[in-house]
Amino acid sequence: MTDETTRQLGTELLRLHQDPTLLTVVNVWDAITARTVGAVQGTRALATASHSIAASLGYEDGENIPVALMLEHVGRIVAATDLPVTADLEAGYGDAPETVRRAIGVGVVGANLEDQLKPLAEAVAQVEAVMRVASDEGVDFVLNARTDAFVKAGDRDPAEVLADAVERGRAYLDAGAPVVFVPGRLTEDQITTLVDAFGPQRLTTIAVPGTPSLAWQQQAGVARVSFGPLSQNVALTALQELVEEVHRGGGVPSSMRLLN
């Protein structure tokens, strides 16, 4: 059975998703980014980015990093904060329920899991199995059941893609997932359709350039907005800009903060 601290963090993470105030999570990828983001006033939870963790260790995204190594680094993030942590666990590394069980073991209280557009019955069975594991561990686990309907849309009719996302999302909610993640550059109309289909505080999105504002999404009833690998891209952009400034004969910008 999971320790009391992890159970309390799970209950808090679930509450944050159910609260009408939009939950924003700027994704982290190691202990120092966890401490840095967590120290900013207003940060209420942390989320890992699997792409960013893999990249920081020299692996391509897409479950190329060994699951044990991914969970080791997720555990370091959990240990670096007192906030609830939800982890991006890709598609579950071949055994989603077991991966979630191991993640709970290092203190994780929520997770993204991709459906990769598997047959719906198979994807639903995976959600059910993951939620059984969470129940067995005694955690209010926030499974952010991800559908790749938009990510893998290709040149399909947008109306068909949206209908797929609605069907899959409803099925995952019926299977016990608290929230559904629909990544992609969604429009206001698409978000409205998804919130209407799932209910308020049941949809999570990603803040890619061109998506509706955070204020609009809160008003629309979105539960959570994350930033995926974009937070790492922002950090790496700042690093490249420093190098470029040094090459021009400059140095560290006066806006730099002493954070560690």
C-alpha cells in the first residue's frame, strides 16, 4: 500500500483538476527544473515531459529510453519537490499498468498515457487496467488519458478527427480516467465541442502556439493546460541566445536570476 504522503498528493492533484480554476503545468525534466518551476509563486503541481527527459539523456522520443531510466529520473523530480507530480509515461513502455504501479512507487500521482490510436476496445481495457492498479495502490491517481486523434490526423477530415476524439475521450472517462488529454492545435470551436462532450474540468490541452488563451480555456471549462517539450525548447533557446551574444562579444544578460 502506498504511503500517506503519496495518497495525500494524489487527492490534491485530483482536486486541482476538478477545481474551476485552470491548472497550468510548465513541464520539467530533471531535479533542477523541478525546483526552479516549483519555486515560482502560483505553481500548484509539476508535470514531467518524456520527450525532454529522453532528450536530456541522449535518447530520441518514442519510448527509446529504458523504462527503468525514465522512472529513475521521474523519481528524482518527485524527490525535489513537495508538490504533486504527474508523469508523461508515453504509451506505457509495453506494460502500462506495471509502469504506472512502478511510477506510484516513486511517488507519482498522475500520468499521461497515449492511446496511439489503438483499437478502441484495447485502449479502453488499458485505461481500466491502469485505474485498477491505482485503486489497488490506494491512490486517487489522475490518469490523463491521451488520445492521439489530432496528433495522428494526417490529412483526414477535421470533423472526423474531432468525432474520434470525442468517442475515445468519452470511452476513457467511462472506463475511470478522471481527465482526457487531446494534444494538438485546437480551435475554440473544437475545445468547446470537447468540453461539451466530456463535461467541465475533464479536458486537458497543450499550449502550442496558436491555441486559445489560457483565460479563454479557463472560461470554457478546460481542466488543465500543459506545455510538453516546449518548456525545454524555451530554455534551450535562451542558452543559444547566450552563446550568440558571447560570440558577438557580449556576456550574461542583466536579466539573469541567481537560482542555484
